[in-house]
Amino acid sequence: MILRGNKPFLHLLAAQFISNLGNALTLVTLLTMVTFHYHASPLQLSFVILSLGAPSALFGPIAGTLADRLPQKMLLLSSDILSSLWVFLLLFVSELWHMYVLLFLLGLCSSLFTPAEAKVIKQLIRKEQLQSAYSIMAIIQNSCRIVGPALAGILLQFIPLSFLFLIDSLSFLLSASFLLLLPLQKKRASSPPQPSSFFTDMRGGLAFMSQHPLVLVSTILLFLAMLLIQSADPEIPLLSASLPHAGPSLTGIVLASSGAGFLCSSLWLAKNAIKNTLAAMIGGIATIGCVFLGVGFSSYFELPYPYVWLPIITMTATFGAGFVFIPYQSLLQKNTPEAFIGRVMGLSSSLTTIATLIGPPLGGVVGELLGLPFLFSSVGTCLAILSIVALLWNKNRDRSDTSHGAKSSGITQTTAQRYNSHSR
């Protein structure tokens, strides 16, 4: 098993669990405080999410370059300690813009943590175990998203709202204590590298992606899929409220089904190896597309029993989403050398965050003008088309690889025959 005997990875998982659980508490606290204490408008509420996500979108490539140039353990520890400070200062905010500044700084630390963590995983996990490693991490992350809000609700019965910030601040320090147990990066005996500037290194990450079609195409595929998914996914609560015979409880059931679907796919992927990761991504995108098409048609024709069909198809969609995100991370790790993994992961994180920020307002405009059934049907159609195009590219790549392999084999055999004839 991947966890057996790998104490450094266990320490990384413990740090991730603690910080993710604290982050879930903070998110509930932020949304509750902004809504009920500051009586924020929808625009002001959107700035909370924007402040957290903008740093990754803007500085992902820079953070990735830093992760490739600097000691990763130092970056992880610095990120957790500074995050603890920013969350602690949230206790004393008196204006919304104070909160936006601190959340931006918190997002900046998160953008630095992600590529540094990816590089540590590259050093700790063997190639054949990467899929299981990312599946376990996805299980932890999704479990915290489910347990965190419930735990916040229980704690708020006994402590003031702002004290949850203090708990999250302490959780980052506890996470840092586990990161201290990680081994220092071993220096490999090799020829000294040629000195290069920071921006030369950053361009090197872009050059690597452009020269490796599988990495480039899978990243573009994820970006487009995320953009489409995020344009429809936030509208599910509105859609569920508009269905006949639906009540407020339907939204909660749908959200629970969403978490259950992703958790099931993470558990399956933790135990079952996938040979063709790009094909798994394509299958996951196709599944989500079919589900969104089903949601669009079902809501348009106002099918009865929404408490039955909407949770089922939502769980199916998030089950498919697990086959998009987990294999993608494994694919990047397997096909990217350690020297470039920080920059590649930083650029990938930047693109997915951009899709997450652009998608919701884009979907909101389409849903407002043309209706939610049209939005889900069109997004489902686009995802289906995207998966077909990607499938054709993948088949053509496999055919080219097979042809190239046959040619290489022929050349090798010819060379061997010549060598044998000369030996005689």
C-alpha cells in the first residue's frame, strides 16, 4: 500500500487534512459574517471569492517558478505560517476592504503552496502510486468540505462566530508542525546547472508544455472543461428551486449527492489503476456532458419527482468529475520531470482558477437571458463535443505512437543484424 512505510507522505496528508478542515471552517465563517454582519450585496459577496482566487490566477506561473528554484519545505512552512497570521488578523477587521486585502494575501500563500506541494509529492511517491496518492488527497479534501460546514454549525452553538478564525489560524500552525517532519530535499550529484534568470526559468516552463503535446492538450482540455462546468454548476441551486414540487431541502440533498459522487470516484481510483489517463479524463468529461444535457431536458419538460432524479444525476456528474481531476494530476506528475513540475503545476493552477472565476458570471448571463434549461443543455452539448474532439486526438496520438514504435523497432533490429554480421 502507498501509505505503508511512507511516513513523510503521511505527515503531508495530516497537514493537508488539518489545514483543509480549518479552511472549511473559515469559508463558512466568512460567508456568514459577510452576509449577516455586513449585510453585503451580491457584488460584495462575490469579491470574497475573487479575493481568494485572484492570486492563483495572476501569480500561478510565478509561484511555480519559485517552487522549482527554492527549497520546497521552506516554501510550504512559510505559506502555512503566513496563512496563520492572515487568518488571525481577520479577527480584527472592521471594514470589508480589510477582509478583501487579507483574503488576497491568504490566496497568495495558497498559490505558493500548491506547486511546492506538487514537487514534494514528486519526490515522495513512485510513479505507479501517483494516482492512488492523488485519490487519497482528494478523499481528504472532499471529506473536509462535507464535515467542515457541519462542524462549524456545531461550534457556533457554543462559541462566537469570529472564534472560528482563531481555530483556523491554529490549524495552520498545527499543519506546519507536521510539515517540519518532512525530509529535507536531497541534492543530487550532477554537473552544476548554468545560472539563469527568474523569467528565463518561467519561460522554460511554458516552453516545456508547448513541446509536450500530451501535457499541453490535457491542460487545455481541463481548462475548457472547467470553464464550461463552472458556467452551469453554480446555477444548480437556482434550478432546483425552480422545479415543480421542490423545496429548500432539495438544494441540501443535491449538494450532499455532489460530495458523495466525488468521494466514490476518489475511492475507486485509489484502488484501481488507470492505464490511459487522458482517456479517463475524456470519459469523465463526456459523463458530465450527458448529465448536464439530462438536467437541461428534464427541467425544460418539468419531469416529476425531482427529489429522485436530480440527486442521482448530480452524483453521476461528480463521479465523472473525479475521473477528470485525479487522472489529470497524475498525468502531469508522470509526464513532467522534477525540474519543471513546479512551473507546470503553477501554470495549470492559474488556468483552472481563471476558468473558475470566469465561468460563473458567464453562465449567469446566459441563464438570465436564455433560461437555465438552455444553459445546461448548451453546456452539456459543448462538453460532449469537447470530449469527441479530444477522443479523436487521443486515437490519432496512439496511432502515431504505434507507428513510431514500429519504425523504431525496425531500425533497432536492422542495427542489431549489422552488428551481428560484423561480429561474425
